[in-house]
Amino acid sequence: MDFSHILKAQAPLSRVQICEYWQQMLEAVHFIHEKGNLVHTDLKPANFLMAKGRLKLLDFRPCHAANLH
């Protein structure tokens, strides 16, 4: 299920849920920056997928390589 549907189904989110989801989103973005040297240019809830209890970033068409270091 994509994150936009989760947000609608679980609204309103508690502060704890917001912090947990936000941390997972930041970790996913950090991972593609560090490991893939990519910048995702279309970050939105629908581009995150809940898989095995974790948010994963998808739809890499709006990505481009970047010199992040």
C-alpha cells in the first residue's frame, strides 16, 4: 500500500507515528543519496510504499545523478 493511502486510512496520525514515518522517509532518501548517488525530484506520499513494516521509496523516473559529496 502506498503511503498516501496509509495517511488517509490512519488519519489523524499521532505524534509518535508522524516521527516514525518521517524518520523512515528520511532514511530512504538518505540511502539513495549515499548508495545510489541519486536525487529524487518527486518526493510525495504516493512515491513511498509500505513493505515489511518499512517505508520504501519508489518511482525513480524523476531521479537524476548528482555529485552529493
